[in-house]
Amino acid sequence: MDLKQLTTSLTTTREEIHKVREYFRTQDNSIYVKPEFMISPFQERIRQFANNFIKTYQKIEEQYPDKHHELLFHMQHVSLLGGMYMTLQAFLPPIQLLGTEEQYQKWRKLALEGRVIGAYAQTEIGHGSDVQSLQTTATYHKETKSFILHTPSTKAVKFWPGALGVQSSHCVCQAQTYVDGKHCGLQTFVVPLRDPKTYKLFEGVDSGDIGPKLSYSWNDNGYLKFTNYHVSLDSLLMKFITVDETGTVTKSGDKTTVKIGYGGMLGLRVGLSNYFLTDGLRAMAMAYRNTSKVGPLLPIKKREFLSDFAFLYSNLLTVDWLTRMFKIYTETVTKDIKAALRLLDELHNLACGIKAYYSWRVVDLIRRHSQSQTVGNLMFCGVVVCYGDTVPAVTYEGDNAVMLQQLAKTLCKYMRFVEMEEFQKIPDSFKFMEEFRHLLDKPDEIKIPIENSKELLDVQKIDELIGAITIFAIKDCYEKMKEKVMSGESMNVMWNEKLQGSMVEMAMIVTRGITFKMTRRILQAQDMKAKMKVKDFGILGDLLLIYGLDILRQDLKIACLFKIGAAPEKLGGLIDEAQEVACKKVEEFTEYIAEGHHYFEQDLYYVRDYNERALSDNGADRIKESIGVGETILPKL
Ligand SMILES: Cc1cc2nc3c(=O)[nH]c(=O)nc-3n(C[C@H](O)[C@H](O)[C@H](O)COP(=O)(O)OP(=O)(O)OC[C@H]3O[C@@H](n4cnc5c(N)ncnc54)[C@H](O)[C@@H]3O)c2cc1C
């Protein structure tokens, strides 16, 4: 099987980017940081990434002058690019969504020419998930035709934005906006921070790095405080609101259009989900290389590898789907605002669940794999970096619990639509609620009965079982909510105290189910089949089966509670038997895990470099024995 081809089919990475990467792998590996990087001074790390950016930028320009700008957007796959990653993935998208075409083209050009490095400055010390409460102000000053940005309290200091501390020349920044004493809502501005010639902060701007963190040692997450800082009128992004020199405010669209701005964050959330999964793959590739060379893997370990691998590969497809949905959304914004808002709603709910589910699962996956090998504790072995880079994902881009609560609220709303038979109000991705609602009328019967484990080797059957589990999980939470409302509980107390646990659990169950259903749908699509080799396609089908059985195992409690599949005392055993058989079907696949997915040669470089040191050391043999690594596993770079 050609894993490289498979990975390319599964992701949106461009063929040209693979070629550029290949060049750096074979001709100039200076962009792959050495282990010393981990302990090198902050300035050197920033310098290394600036260098990486310049080199890869030049290479792409030289090789693909016609597609240069287009390809730059995919550049983060070439290596870590520090500030440029934030510029392309977090600074430009909100400008595209909230700015006029003229504004977007201006900043896009500057960014792609490398003349602007931009951060996304939303979070304040006292305000994270609760975006509406941000306190930074922007007040229009007619005399100077400018906005005055101000930070009114310590709680309002921007804190955490990536690349803000040292690298950024500009940022996009959200502020409560006032014109003629009237509040015009939370608006977004493009703000110059540093003089492009001296790179000194402008007067009225105080910013810097927030200090060492658990991970992201390459990123200068920063703080930002304004003191009556004037920015030009056209700093305001004006697709949906305009303010002219006289202070006349014109808003286009209704109140809901403000939501379009959330789309900026959404793009990053979707992109990051891809990043978590590939982090999981690189960690597994390294762990597998190290673990398997000690001796044959124990069956239980093999099962663990396979089930994690099935999760990662199945979900790469889902993220690809979301990426396409996001692209459609950005195209629709300029054509049909109502359609865009509907799509945004659907995408937001999917991304809330998926970001939380992937980040928690990948953190757990990497932790397990790093603990199963002593070398996994070593900073110079890239697994630690993968772990450190994934842990904060549980918080950033919206705290996981908050994200899942939001999804759960929406699902309860949809359950109400189901009760009232208003199915047209339920978006496509959640239509399974209509499909499986009839099961709710049979509380005492066994739903989707299965007689033997063979039936569980059919993805259609698994799909139905998962559908039944999800509909009962939603209904259960919805009933609890109704009960609380009847007893006069306030919404706030209900969401945040009484039902938070149930809501988070329910949203996780539903998200797992949706990812299975989506992956299955994608595999059924004709263009997917056409794109792949028959054998690869078959293996993906087998991995999906393993993934589905894993979900059933995780949701066994709820299946038993609502009599789904079989009697409670029987169901667990049937799933076990089916898992045994399904894993045998793709046993050969474990060999491919060792190949990683061909993205992150950099990590393999860590391992090689580490091994070379270990072997040149006097205690080489002892080290070799105790950690089970050595020449034989060295990847050929
Ligand atoms: C590595 C990293 C990079 C980042 N990069 C950026 C960036 O580039 N730009 C940027 O603007 N920000 C960035 N952030 C900030 C990040 O987006 C915020 O940390 C995130 O939005 C969560 O906000 P918070 O930390 O204030 O936590 P909060 O939202 O205040 O949450 C704190 C706790 O309170 C709980 N909680 C919050 N609200 C509720 C509620 N309604 N109900 C029940 N419980 C609740 C949460 O579950 C959590 O346990 C970054 C953060 C990190 C760690």
C-alpha cells in the first residue's frame, strides 16, 4: 500500500508542497530543527523560524512563480513557521470575512510578500470564552478621523495571542466600539503595532512575550495594552459596518451578521483539528518505531495501536470534509448572507464538538504512547513536543467544556424540533435525529437487535446502533433539562452548574457518532472511490469498522441503559468478539504505522539525531538495550 498516496488523498495538502518538502528533505535539511532547539535561547528559536519562512518562501517562489501566493497558504505543512503560521491562519481569515474586498486584497498582498506579520488578538486576561464581555474599547474621534483604542483595566489586557509578543507588526483586534457616544457592538480592527523600519512598538502600545509555556516554545504568545492609541478610520473592518469621517454609522445586514466574524475563529478551529490528528500520527509513528523494535508487540498493544490508528485515519476524512465546508462558507458570505449564516451555524456546531473530541482524545493517545516507552519521556524525542503542543488545544480556540455545552444546547433545541416535527429546521449533518426518532417510541424493546458478533462486522449495522445511541443520549439530556425548567431552575444555573456534566457527556457521544457517520458518507461518495487504489480503499473501510466498534465499546453504558443492540449482559461480549475479528483483518497495517504519514520528517530527524548521540556515547549499548532503539530503526533520511 502506498501510504504517501493515501495520505495525499485524505488531506488537502497540495502535490507541489510535497515536492518542496522533498527538496528540503534531500537537499537542505537546515529547516528541520535540531534537538538543541528545545533548549536554545528564545531569540534563536524565533530566528530559526524566521529563517525557515524565508527559505521556504524563496523556494516556492523560485519553483512555482505562477502559483506562489496560492501555495503559501499551505506552507505550514513544510515546517513550523512561527509568526507566518498565525499570519496566514489567524490574521488573514477574519480580514477576509469582515473586511471589504479592497481591505482584504491590501492585507493579503502585504502578508504574502512577507511585509506584514499578523496576530489574532481577541482573548483578554479576564475574558476568554465569553467574547461578548471583552472590554477593550475603540472610540471614534471625529477631529482626527481616527479610532482611539484603549485598555480600561488589567482584566482587559489582551493575553495569549500567538506571535504577538515579538514577531507581529500588526494584529487584528476586537474592541467594543463607540461612535458619538453610541455603542456599535464588538468590532474588529487591523492594528499596526510596531514601526516596520525599527520594529519598535508605537507610542500607546505596550506589548511583549508572556514567558515560557508548557509547549509552543517556538511561539511568542504575547500581551497587549493600549493607552489612548490612535488608529486610522480604515482600520475598522467594514464589510458589515461603515463609519464615515463625519461619524455616520451604516450597518448592512441585521444583528445576526455580526456572527460572520466568528467564522474567522472557526477556520482556525477546523485547521487545528487537522493539526491534532497529524500530531497523533507523528507521535504514534515514533512510538511504534521505538516500541516494536524491543520485540514483537503484545496483542493488547497491537490492538491499542490499531484502534488509535483507526480513529486518526477515519477522522482525517472528517476534517477534510469540514475544510471543504469552511471553504464553501467563505465563498457564500459574499453571495448569499442568509445561506452563509445557516452554513455557519451548522459548521460552528460541528466544529465545537469535533475540536473538543479530537483534542481530548489525541492528548490521551499521545500520553499513553509516550508512557509505553522510556524514550517517550525524552525532550529530544519528538513525542514530548507532540504532547506539549496538544495539551493547550483543550483550552485554546474555546475551552472544550464550553464548546461541548454549546453543542449540547443546540442538540436540545433540535430535539424540540423533532418533538414538534419541524424537521426542516434541522441542518443536514444532524438529520440522523429525524431518521432515528421512531426508536424513542419503543423504550422497553431491544432496539436494533443483534443476535451474534458477525452482525457487528457490518458498518451499516454499526451505523444504526450508533444512531440509536445518539438519539437516546440527546433525549435523556433534553428530558433532564425540561424537568429543571419545570421546577423553576434558572437557565444560567442549569447550564453551568446542574447539568454541565450531562451536557458535556451527551455532546461527546453525539460527536463520536457524527464523525463515524460522516466518515462513512465520505467513503461511500463516488469521487472518493475513484481517487483511491482498491486496496487502500478497502483498508480504510476496515479501519472504519474498527473505529465504529470502538465507539460502541465507549458508549456501552448508554447502550445498555436504553436497551440498544442486545441485553446488557450480552452486548459487551459481542462487541469484544467482533473487535477481535476486525483487528485481524487489518493486522498487516501495523507495519505501515511505522512509516508515519510522511509529513513530519523533522521528528524522525530528532529520533535519528538522538540515536546517533546515544550510540557515540560510552554507555551506548546500555542505552540501546534499555530504551530499545538503535541503528536498525533509524529512518533513512
Ligand atoms: C497556547 C495558546 C494559544 C492561544 N492563542 C490565542 C490567540 O492566538 N489569540 C487569542 O485571542 N487567544 C489565544 N489563546 C487564548 C484562548 O483562546 C483562551 O484561553 C480560550 O478562549 C479560553 O479562555 P480562558 O483561558 O479565558 O478560559 P475561560 O473561558 O475563562 O474558561 C476557564 C474555565 O471556566 C470554565 N467556563 C468558562 N465559561 C463557562 C461557562 N459559560 N459555563 C461553564 N464553565 C465555563 C471553562 O470550562 C474553564 O474550565 C491561546 C491560548 C493558549 C493556551
